[in-house]
Amino acid sequence: MKDLFVHSRLFIALGLLIGLYTTSFLLPVLLPLAHVALLGLVVFAIADLVLLFGTKARLTAGRLLPERFSNGDDNPVRVWVKNQFRFPVTLQLIDEVPEQFQWRKMSRMMVIAAGSQSEVEYRLRPVKRGEYHFGRLILMMSSPLSLWIRRFRIGAETVVPVYPGFLQMQKFQLLAISNRLNELGVKPIRRLGHTTEFDQIKDYVRGDDVRTINWQATARSSRLMVNQFMDERSQPVYCLIDKSRNMKMPFEGMSLLDYAINATLIMANVAIQRQDRAGLLAFAREIDHFLPASNQGPQLRKIQEALYRQETDFRESDYERLYAFVSRNIPHRSLLLLFTNFESVSSMQRQLPFLQRLAKQHLLVVVFFENTELRQLISSQPGTTEEVYIKAIGEQFSLDKKLIVRELKRRGIHSILTPPQHLTINTINKYLAIKARGEL
């Protein structure tokens, strides 16, 4: 019986029995009592073993998983266990979770009544895209007298793919429907209405731009009338994802590339919901993937599938090749959200000529990351000479980020310097602000 184990209580009983026999050498009157205790232990052990293995009853179990996991989110995993025995059982549930989580002891204690079923739920937060392999369910069932343990190994290996953070996207979508995006940090932005797409003629109210007064309609109706405009729709919005080694840097377990990928998926969904066209371009030394901007039904699914396959290239990106490709394949003026990471002013200046050329043809927004760990370093009080030097270096890195923002602004290029955890919110706010000002 390879699935039979001795419970700790049996070892305790044996220990007490040995102690009783040892004492009987000093007090022979205890020897009959020791024999009775030994006989009773043997009887109980055999009876307990018969209850555990003497019937065809078993424990059955199963794992309820979503079809795919959302990267960077808490994903629910439910496990159900059914007791077919005629007595209540106490068991330890062990789930062989994927090795990526490095969680070796995912276990729960359960007490299940006779003929009933029970469930447990736990959550897993993946930080990397790809396939995750679940092993088998292991049930360590104690016998009725808790002298033996029977092991059940149930189920087969299950594979669950981890996709970019679609749960975050669904959350944004639900809050947008209920007009509660401000709860996530999306700022309400007053639309200026100076776009070229005419909407309607309406009565003038205080606060309307006097430059939009329609004098012909005013003369016909004998009251002030103004032209109302709305945001232009079906404008192309491209997310450009840099996959160079700079995007491999981790933050709270996830790489900057994965933060950019999650933000791209949500940004594409927001753009499509606002009737704009969303596109994708992933690059490093080569242009790895390009999806022309569209707002048709399957576009979001295509973007999600493309993002799922993206991996970091450990070389430096070729921005000259990027500029040449954009010039050939994106002929119309578009909003380009470039997700990258510059750690120094010199690294940005090497790419600045190509960024300027992109900004002349399109509305370019350079999105890069703030190293939030530097905040703690800068705010700390150094106690040694070495700590003084380390703090000075940290302040220099922080200053370089601010200098990059200033230099890009001086060259007429929009930029977003953001902590990784606020990337999605800050990108959406920038997109909404650009749309409201009619810059695109």
C-alpha cells in the first residue's frame, strides 16, 4: 500500500506504550496493563485500517480554472472535494500549482461530512505571460481514529495560458459604462470642442465660445445660436512597444515590458470604445509585429493575441529602423504612444533625432518609467561615506529623468514619466487630454 502512511497519533500511542512497558520492569504490576494496551492498540489500528481501505468508497475532487489567467491580476482557483465515505473525514488538500509561482506548500485543511461536498478557493497572481502547468490534486485523508493516512492522487496535468491583463481591461470597461472611471484615477476633462467635426446648432449659453456663434441661424431665430463640435472620431492611435533590454527591469515581480503590454491592451480598448482606431507596433532591433489601426470587431482580439507572444530582446532597439518603418506604413497623422525606458540623458539623446522626425509627422508621446525605489533612497539619511555616495548617485538618476522630460518638451515632444503601477491611468489621462484639446 504505497498510499498508506502512519499518522502522528499512532507514533504517540506507540511511544506511550513503550513507556508503559519500560515502567513495568520497575513495577511488574503494570505488565498486564501494558499487554492489554498493546492488544487494544493493535485492534484499533486494524479496525481503523479496515474502515479506511475496506470499502470501495473514495474521495473525488476537481479543479475549476478559468480558460486563461490575467497577467498581474489575482486569478481565482477553486477546488472541490466530495466525500463518498459513510463517515466524516478530515483531510489535507495539496494542489500542485505551476512552478512559476514557487509555492511549494499550497495546502488547506478540510473537514467534510459523510456523502457531502466542500470547496476551497485561493488566488494566484502571475507576473509573466506564457503557459502555466498545474499538476495533480493530492488528498491526505485521515482515518476515523486518526491512526492512518491514506493518500489520493487525483486528476491530470492542466495547462492554463497567461494573457495580458484583460481583467484590468474589463474593470475599466465596467466603470466606464457606469461613469465611475474617476475611482481609478481617470480625470474628468472638459472638452474644448475646437475639432473639425460638426455636431449640431444649439442655443447659446453662458460659457460657450463666442467664436462659434452661427450668425445666420441667429438671424433666422432671433436668438443667439452657436455651432457645437465634437471630437473627431476614427483617428488612428498606435501603441509602440520597445522590447529592448531596458524593458526587462522588474518592478513588484513584473517586467516593465509586461506593464507596457497591459497598458497597451487597456489603451486599445479605450480608444476603440471612443470610436478611434487602435494599432500596435512592437520593435527591438527589428520590427517584430505590426497591426494597422482599426476599430473593427476582431481588432482587440488580434491585439491581445499579438501581445501574448511578445518577449524581451536583450539588445538595444534600432530607432532608425523604427522611423523608416513608420514612415512607410503609417501614412496618416496618428497618435503614437511610445512605451520605452530611458535611464540617462545620453541614452535619450542617441535616439532624439529619430524621435524628432517621428514628432514632425505624428503626435508622439514618449512614455517612460520612474524608478520608485530611488524615492526611498533619496529620502533616507546616510550614516556612512558609502551611503552618501550611493544617495548622490540616486539623486543623479532621478535628476536625469526630469532632465529627459524637460529636453523632450523643449523639442516639442510630449512625454509621460510615470511609476509602473500608474502607467495605465497616466496614459489614458494623456490620451483624453489630447483628444479634448483637439491636438490630433
